[in-house]
Amino acid sequence: HRHRNTASPFLPRDAAGWNAVGFAKWLRKERPDVVIAPIGPAWFESAGVRVPRDVSLVFPDCPSENSPYAGIDTRSRDVGRAAVDTVALQYQ
């Protein structure tokens, strides 16, 4: 059976200033099975990694319900509408 990697799928906290080169170094070092990050497949491709064949990609906020990637649909438009409605009700 295949050995599962126990690397964290989350990028380190200091990854905010990263570029594709820093990401590729992290990816080669950690070798995760899945990456949970708000980055597109271009950084994977530049590192020579194929999504989803070599590694799975999950967006913490899926770009759309028609996205070819896995992720969480936070329904941000609905949340925004509800916030505006709540504020508007406070001023009535």
C-alpha cells in the first residue's frame, strides 16, 4: 500500500511574501499530498508538479461553483448581502 505523507497541507505563516520560487522550495521539501492555499496551478506547473496527478489543490475559498478545483464555497455574495441587509435594518 502507498505510504501517506504526513506533511502539513497548509503553507507556513511566513508564506505571505512568497513567490513561485519560494513555493517550489517548500513543495520539494515538504512533498505534501494536498495543498490548501489560495494559489492557482501556475506555481505548481512552474515547480514541475501536476495538479491533481502529483498533488491535490484545495482552495480555502473556492473561486466559483463551476471551478475545476476542490474548495469551500463560502457564499461570499450571500454573506455580503446579509451584512448589508443587517446594517440597513439598523438604520430603519
